[in-house]
Amino acid sequence: MLIGIRLNIDSNRITKNSRRRRSLVARAAPLSLAVCGTLAGFLLGCALALYQAENWLDQYSTLVAAQRDAASAEAMRVLTAMQASQQPYCSDAEIAHFRELVFRSIYLKDAGRIHKGVIDCSAIAERPGKTLGQFTPEFSQVDGSLAFSNLAPIRDPHIKRPGLQFGNAYVVFGRYAPVSLGPIAMQLKFAVNPAAGRATATTATQPTTSQANQAQGLQLTTEGLFRHGDTLYATRCSTAYFKCVTASTTVKEAIRGESETVVGATVLSGLAGGLLGMAMTVIFSSRQDMAHQLRRAIAADRLTLAYQPIVNIDTGIIVGAEALARWADEDGLPINPEVFIPLAESKGFIGSITKLVAHHALRDFGDTLRARTDFRLSINASATDLADPNFLPMLDEAVKRACVPPKRLAIEITESSTANRAEAMETIRELRHRGHSIHIDDFGTGYSSLSYLLYLSVDTIKVDKAFTKAIGTGSVTVAILPQILAMAESLGLGVVAEGVETQQQADYFSGSGRHIDGQGWFFGHPVPAEGLHRLLSAQWAKPQVLGSQLSDPLEQSRISDIQQRDIA
């Protein structure tokens, strides 16, 4: 008793732990994957933001470089026109001419004459009263022009403009830059393009900068995309313009500018993670659903068998038993065979249950079936089994391994399973040829007819329990029973009355004047193999006593109690 209580407690504990585990997985998987997805989405969003920022920087630097190329080309055209001037040097007419050239230009701010670094006249300053200079070029281009970075025709040391000198003519560039592209704050930097010419002596003798500045200088004079520290660079250079253009921004500004990308990736990845977690929960739950559990139970040989006695109603002698599959799910809850058997049929693996039942039943009662010719065991076969080419070989192998005569093993089939008569008839013919007895289960509920029974050539019909339950109720259903029994007698078929639960039902069949066997709770509940072995041992030791006991309600109640204990 204590062992039984302990096992029951352990079973309940396992059930609770299993349910707790499922509940934990169902809640934790979506949440944890949503968090992981959010973090991954944020990192991905940042990476995308930096990628987008590099694209914006590259496009902007390319645009500015193209503008500088156009400005350089315009400057050379103006310088060429100034060199070709026919007006007196720095005369009012020439200054007016220069002013007109600047006015007609797009990128130029001023134009004039320069000699040895000193501005003699300009469109803006005209002829200055005081010396404007000394201006020093920092770069000599391959076409002979000199490039300045601090050329301005006004007396303000804080104002510096890039300019070009060709001969004694010069032009000053305006600070015109296109509007920044995209949502990112950018900075423009210009550096002398080494490929455009050669540095002047003054520039070449500048002191060496630090390694960090040298690295930054390399990024400002080399075309491409770079990242130095937390700063992104995009540099474009051209030989038409004496400087390289670099657009830059910080990582922080890039992420801030592309915040929509970061937020979008974070949210989408978080949702994707949550959905993935939910999908995993569904998959986990599907693995826990009844069909998957049943498959795993079959594979692990966790199904058990119970045996319900089949009794000669007139004598009370046990003449056979039906092997019935029993299964408890992974929570330890017993599942009704009327639930899991149709489920296995619909999912297409009922054959695995049939094989398990056949092997276990022959293992449990092999000795009895070999020793007793007055006892027969029944197993159920489905429509799928009858159509399965592996069914007959499986059955042959099972009876051969158990060394049991095939006639000791009856095959029960339902009427509905023989709907496809061609396949059913061929399999039944082979079963009969091997010596097996064929029983039609649940007879009267499907395709019953005289020609049907003649066509199938069965041995026994098992009257469906719906007719048995109608006995004594006044239902019109009971009126069909005499016809079924008469038909069975005329065809020489055995009869088993299913679902016998009361004395009145047993008396009905025993008083019919025909040999009828009975099966039902009145004669015995399904019991494990050990319980049926005890009943059979008692019967064969004192068959006449057992027969009278089965007909005595008090003794029947006592035996039923024994059977119930066997079940527990």
C-alpha cells in the first residue's frame, strides 16, 4: 500500500514538474528570444546606420569633389581669358574686365593681377593703396599654375580663400558647397592632393606631425572610406583640382542621424525574436501533443496491455480474452483507447500499435496458448493493417517467435475496416489460410448484411454493445437482436455479445437457446496479464466451482473486486 501511495505521489510530482516545465518554456522562450532579438536588432541597426552613413559621406564627398573640379575648370578658363587681356596692366578698363569675368562666373569670388606674391589690382580691391601680400603658394600644379590656400584681396588675416595663379593673373574661389546629403551632420575638410603636382619649398619644410595626425592626413589624401577611432571619413581626390575633399562624421552622429534605421531594426528584430520564440513554443507544444507523445510511447515500448475475459455465458468458463492496448501520456494521465486508437489510425501509425499488441500478447500468453486448446486470444486489426503488405509477415513472425499455433490467435476486424472489400477479402483469405480465426467486431453498426458475411467468410460476429445495452429498455433496437442471432446460427457463425454489464443482459443471451459467449464488465474488467493468469489458474484448477461462482452474483462481485485490484 505504501509503495502504491509513493508511486502515486511520484507520478503526481512528475506530472506537475512536466506541466511546470512546459509553462516555463512557453513563457521564457518568447521573452528571452525577444530580448536577444532586440539586442541583435540594435547592433544590426547600428551597423546599418554606419553603412548608410558611409554611403552618405561617399556621395557627399563625390558631389563636392565634382563641384571643385568644375570650379577648377572655370578658374582656368577665366585665367586664360585674363592672360589674353588687351587692356593696360591694372588699368580701370582691365579691372572692369576682371569684374565682369567674376560676375559671369559661378565659383569665383575675385580676380586680378599678382606679382611676386603681392596683389597689384583686383576686381574687389581695385588698385590697393597699401600692399596686399606677401602671399605664398603652397602647391605647384603640373600645368604650371600655383595654388594658394590663403589668398584674399582684403586686409583681414582671418579671411583666407583658396586661389590659383597662372602667369601674373589670379582668381579666388568662393566658399560654395552643396547642401549635405541625408540626415547626418557632416563636416568638410580639404587637403592638398599629392597627385596634382608638387609642394612648394615652404610647404615641404613644414615640421613632421604626430603619428595620429599623419594617419589622419593619409585618410584626407587617399580616396576611399575610412574609420579612425569614432570618426568616419569618405575622401575623393582629383588631378583637376589641387585638393582632396573629405566628408566626415562621428559614429554618434551617424547613429543619431539614422535613428529610424536603428529603431526599425531593433523593433523588427525584437518582434522576429518574439515570433521565433512563439514558434519554438508551438513546436515544443506540438512535440508534446497527443500524436507525438503516442509515437514516442510506441517507440519506447511504453504501451501496456489489458486483457478482458470472454466467457461462455451458459457455463461461466473463460474461453478467451481480447488484448487491449492501454496508454498514459507523459503527464501520467490515462488516455481512452477510443481516443488514441482513432488518432493513430488517422495519423497512419496504427500498424505500430498492432505490432506491439501482437508481440506483447503472444509473449504474455505464449505458454497458455501452447498448452490449452480451449483458450483463444484475440487482437484487433484496423483497415490500415488489412491494406498493409507488412501486416501478414509481421503476424507470421510473431506467432513463429512465440511458437503458438495460428488458430489460437484470433484477428478482430471492424465492419468499417472492410469497406474496401477487395483488399480486405485478400488479407482475410490469407489469414484464414494461415489458420487464424476472423471475428467481426462491433457487428450491426456498419455494413451488415447476409451477403456481406458470406463474402467475407468470417468465423464469429461480436454483437455491438449498443444492442446489448438496449436489452430491458424497451428500445426498438433490441428487436434486431433475434434476427442477428438467427442469421449467425444459419451461417454457422460463433457469437460474442459485447458490453454485457447486468444479470438481465446475461440472462437474455443465455436464454436464447444458442451457444453464445459474452464479454463485458459483468464477467470481468480488463486486467493485466497477471490478473488474467490467476483467474485462468483458478478456473482450470476447479472449473466446476468457478463456473458456479461466475453464475453467483456474490461470487461475481468478489471476482470483480479481485480484477479491480489487479487493474490498480
